[in-house]
Amino acid sequence: MITAKTPWKDHLGDVPMHLDYFEGSMCEALESIAQKYPDYVAFDFMGKSTTYRRLMQDVETCAKALKTIGIREGDKVTIAMPNCPQAICLFYAVNLVGGIANMIHPLSAEKEIEFYLNESGSVTAITLDQFYHKFEAIRKNTKVVNIIIASIRDALAQPIKAGYMLTEGRKIKKIPADAPVIRWQEFMRLSKCCFYDYRVKRASDDPAVILYSGGTTGTTKGIVLTNRNFNALGQQVIAANPMFRPGDKMLAAMPIFHGFGLGVCIHTMLTQGGRCILVPRFTPKTYARDLVKKRCNFVAGVPTLYEALLRLKDMDGADLSCLKGVFSGGDSLSIELKKKLDKFLYDHKATVQVREGYGTTETVTACCLTPSHMYKAGSIGLPFPDTYIKIVEPGTDRELPYGEEGEILLAGPTVMKEYMHHPHETALTLRAHDDGLTWVYTGDLGMMDEQGFVYFRGRAKRMIITSGYNVYPAQLENIIDAHEFVQMSCVIGVPDPYKMQRVKAFVKLAAGVEESEETKQAILDHCRKHVAKYAMPSDVEFRSDMPKTLVGKVAYRVLEEEELHKMKQQEQTA
């Protein structure tokens, strides 16, 4: 069998091949560490620190309030929040009362929010005051009973709160006084109406979280993840980083609605005694400031984040000797960018280099990581303890020899339960083999060398990654094609020095429609109503016809090659 069986032990003596995993819920894992380190700081948020003892008190208060408004075992609660204290409290409180947290991007378009609420069957949603109007606009089309509205100001220390209200707070559109919502402070006071029976015992294999991804076909699907998935990830990450100590600080800039942010930056840290520096809204400047000022020990990000960091003049002379780990995921880290980043770290007194990882939302996030002391050019590292990777002939169970390219398959304790409401897609993606393991067919291409190091070669499924976010061309094409001006469209990813890829749309107009700037803007305005900001096309190019494959499909690869050729010509003439 040519499967990589976690050869960490051969490379780094104190990383075990197998771990004993916590048997219980995510909230129980947090509670266990809070009992061990009650006075350690769990997280910092804009100048205010919260200890593990206080965090557990807030989680229990929140859980009682959820019980009061009727949340019962198995109910779905949508959390559309940035990285802030209320989101953390509610996430674990939902788990404590036996609910399932449906995590979505707060900047999603109205129609996307409506889809997420209906797909999950959510009965309650929580969001920030600045996003209230989007929820209210589509609420009548969903089964949501209660909307809880939080505000950043409620989580701020008093001196900062005043400044916030004079700046950011003034920009927020007022919510009507009689709006049918529960304000955060009012919500927390409802806990006084719950006297007992708010704790619901949940098993490791019970569903706990829903994250969204495109699956293997590019159609948005809810990925159902269990308590064990998240708890196992936390233990694996720490096992692969034996330099970690309780109290170490993680700069949590990756968003909580993303597997990387929720799984690594939040849950791993909070169930292992770490300290999260919560970043509600990422900008390169705030990231750099917090990294230096808070003396962070661990940082995790996508390549675009690090690309931005390298461009900042604010980092001149910064002392990064505090760093113990710098992780890159969410997209391929080019060899060139790694060289630049490693030099940047060295020049700023860091004793570590960037370590690339790999994973899928179907396994929460990372399941493979470069060891701290050993790097191979182009490799995404070694599988975590108890995680298995093998390379097969795409779509089959036939394993390929070392060095041969094929489809990457994953197995281990972080493998999802299912795609919600999509049994056929689940069956295609999760397949049991004769070895007794259930394997995730990732749709990604790669190879493995004889030492077990894995190399990512590309995505077999068509997908664009822009600034670390997944954009599925098929979804965007469906939206564009729905416009009355459009006969046919094709969406591709175009190389971009900052975003890695930007979204570009090619459009064949309907008969009689003129190619004009007004037409282009009408199509873009239509897109803005239906897609998130990060998925918006950066440009729309009109075509009299589209290149086709032999079977009549739009040959998107031809358009990709044309764009690459165009870019090379521009570079030569520049």
C-alpha cells in the first residue's frame, strides 16, 4: 500500500503517529481546558481581554438565553459574524444546548443569505447591526423565528467604545426601535428565565457545525462536521507543533465562517489553552500592527495576506522574534513568495520560516503540514497524525506509485459526516475502500514522494481562489446568464499579483443588445445583488462567440490561455 501513514515520527521525534482523542462535544473540550487554566486569557478583542473562566460564564449565560428563546437539540442557528466575542460565545453556546452552528459570511449578498438560511433550515440567526437590513429584507422567505442583533460596541472597553461610536459607529444605518429583533444585551438577560436543563449531552459523532463549499460539482453545499472533527483537528495541530505552550498567542485574522479561521485560529487555540487575538476586520495595516504590538507567537493566513504584509512600510524595523509558527493555507504558496516571506521573517529577527499546509473544508481545514525543520520545494508537507493520504488514478481506488500524479484522497478523524441534503454528492465524495477507511475524493491533483511528502499540482474541479475565498464559476455563470442582456457567459480566474486570481467574465450578448459601457454596468449591477463582494467579476469582456470544445461546451481553458498570452505580451511591451 502506497499510503503516507503519518511519518512525522521519523522526521520529528516528539510528534506521535497516533493520538488519543477527546471524546465529547466541542464545548466540553473548551470547558475542560477552562477548568485547567481558568485565569489564562482566552482572547483579546480591541483592547479588552477575556479569561477562560469569564468565557465559560458567558457561554453558559448565552446557552440559557438560547434555551429561553426555544433552541432545542438539533436546531440550526446561523452565525453571520466577524471574529468578535459574541460570535465565539454563541458558537460554543449553540453546541452546549445541542444545536448546530451554521457559519456564513456576513458580507454575503441577500439572496445568498436566504439560500444559507433555507438550506440549513435555521430557526435563529445572529448578525451585527450593520447587516440587519439584509436579513430583514429576506426574512419573510425563511423559517427564521428570531434574529439576534449584536454590535461591536457592546464588546469594547469603555474608552475605545466612545471612539468607535464617533467613527465606525456613525456609519451604521439605524435599526428601527420597533424592529422585530432581539438586541444582544436583551438576549443575554433572557438567561435569567432559564433555571435548569439547558445542557444537552452530545456525542463526538453528532453534527455540530455547517460550513459551505462547492463540493465536487461547484454547487454550494453545506458540509456537516462533527464534534470529533473539530476536536481532533485541535489535537493534531498542536501535536504537529510541539513548540506550542498554553498561553501562546495566535493572531486570529482568518474569518470564523472559514474552516481555517474557525478550526485552527479559534477552536484549536481555545481547546488547547492558547490565546486568540481576535481581528474583526482584516486590513494589512491592522494585521501588522497587532502582530507586532501583541507579540504574537503564531500566525495563519492565505498567500495574499502575506503578499500584502511584504508591501507594508509599517513593518520596517519590526521585531518578529516572538514568532514560533507562520502557516500558509487556502491556496498554493508559490516558491517565489515563500522565498520572499522567509527572507522577510529572517530580516525581522524571526527564527522560523513559513510552513505551507493543505486541506479541504470536507476535513474542516488543514490535514497536511510542512514540518518545522524540514522543507521540500513545492511540497505541502506531511499528513497530520492519524490522517492518511494516498494518490490514485482520478475517480478510482487504484493507487499510483510514488512520484506519479493523480487525485489526492484523504482519510482520518476530521473527515466530514456528509453534504447536507445531497446524498448523491456525498456518495461520490466519501467512499469506503477495502482498507476499512472512508476516503475523501478531493478532486485535487498531486503526487507523493518516497518519504511521504505530498505535492499539490492543481485543482481537478474548476474553481477560482481569490484572496483565499473559493469562487465557483458555474454558480456565477448561472447568475450572469439570468440577465436579459446575456445569451451566454464564461467565468475564469485571471492571475493577479495581489489576489493570486481575480474573477473575469466573458459574455456573449443576446440578439439586439449593444456592446456598451451601460450594458456592462447593468450586468455588473445584477451581479452585485446576487454575489458576495469577493466573487464580483473585476471585468466583463464581450464576445461575439465563445470558443467551444468538441462536444459543444464552452472551452474555458482556451479563454484562460488567451488571457495568459495577453498578459505576457503586455509584460514584454512594458
